[in-house]
Amino acid sequence: MSNTHQRPGAMVIDLSSLLPFAQGANRFCFQHPDNPDRCLKVIRPESIQARYRKQSPVKRLLGKARLNDNTQELRAHQQTALQHLKQVDSADVLWGHLPQFFGTVETSLGTANESELIRGADGAIAPTLESLIRNEQATPELWNAIHRFEAWLTQTRILTRNLLPHNLVVTDRTGRPELFLVDGLGAPAIPQALALVPGWSPHFIARKLRRFRKRLAWEQNSEGLSWEDFQRLR
Ligand SMILES: Nc1ncnc2c1ncn2[C@@H]1O[C@H](COP(=O)(O)OP(=O)(O)OP(=O)(O)O)[C@@H](O)[C@H]1O
Ligand SMILES: [Mg+2]
């Protein structure tokens, strides 16, 4: 990946001798070599190529940049609800369930998005909600944390993609479990623009939350159904 947008004199962070602490389908996640509380996410180049191949010829005309999760995440941070929270000085609300975001930096594996690395009270990297639910650790405290996260989304009107339990991590660093959305912020261009229409964001968010509840039910007991069938039949 090229470093053409690098600021003159800016250091390229060398990730070549490090192993990612986690990876998704689209990005590798590294602990920042100079800061254990920061996370660097770089694109897995093959993921963009694979997504591009699956596109219809019309969508291919829109180019590959829109398939880049880091570019999408940067755009997601520009959304109206987040800008509003920054203007009214509600940083604690804003970052209550979202890792702090520090923009882009250049690395030996291409441009990375830099964000807060969420850890637990013991210093270990926070587990995903998916891992806790699948291991039947859905305690009443965890459900309370899920409710607080849902209330935060409803209150702040922050737009998200489909809420998937592997994109939420659970930390107990304040003494009780809290959910953080580490991936899947934002919405496609049209819904993001519609956020300016009164009443539209609450409707969009309520729909995402209903789907999230269904997904949690499926994670706990799929009844032998695929996610697609479960959504259709339940
Ligand atoms: N800020 C963070 N703090 C702690 N863990 C994190 C953080 N960001 C990511 N992770 C871990 O890394 C995993 C992969 O990160 P992420 O979801 O951003 O990758 P992705 O490739 O974009 O995912 P997807 O497959 O959903 O597209 C997460 O599921 C989570 O376990
Ligand atoms: Mg993910």
C-alpha cells in the first residue's frame, strides 16, 4: 500500500516484527508499538479485492475506496450526531461506548486508523460480546450493560451499521461491564445524509436495535437455524 498521503517528515510506524492481537475479515488490529492503550488497524488488502469481485458491474463503477473499512470509519466519524456531541462538549457521553478515535497514521502495512485499545480492569484486552454470550456468560450485569449501550445509541442518535456482537467489546474497567462499539460505526451515504431529516435517525436506530436483539437471541440459541433463516422465521 502506498504512503503517498504521508506528511513530510512524519515517521512511518514499523509493524513488520509485530503480530496482530486480533483480526476481522477486513482489518488486522495491532497494539501501537509506542502506546499500549492505542490500537492500529490496517486493511487486509485481499479483503478489498474479494469485496470488489462480488460487486455488480454498476457498483464497481463507484470504485474501491468505498470498500475500505478505514475510509468508511473516517467518514462515519464525520456524521452529524458525533459532530454535535463534540460541539456541545459532551466528550464523556461521546466516548462512553465508543473507543476514542485519533485519525490516521502511516505504518509499514499502509495507512492505519488509530483508536483507543479497550482493556479490562486487569489490563487484558477486552473480550467481545460474542465470546461472552456464546460461553453463556450473559449475566444480569451484562444485560444491564447491553441496555445502557442501547439507551446511549437512542439518546445520542449515532448511526451504526448492523450491530454484530463480535464488533462490541466488554470492559469492566469502571467496576461494572460496559460495551464499546469497536467496528461498524456509520451508515451508507444515503442514510447518513437522511440523518438531517427530523425523525429519521430514531427510526433508523430503532430498526438496528431490533435487529441487534434478534442477533443476540440467535447467538444464545440458534435453534439449528442459519442467521438468515432465523431472521426470516423468528
Ligand atoms: N479498540 C479495540 N479495543 C479492543 N479490541 C478491539 C478493538 N478494535 C478491535 N478489537 C478486536 O479486534 C477484532 C477485529 O477488529 P475489527 O472488527 O475492527 O476488524 P474488521 O476486519 O473491520 O472486522 P469485520 O470482520 O467485522 O469487518 C474485534 O472483533 C475485536 O475483538
Ligand atoms: Mg469487525
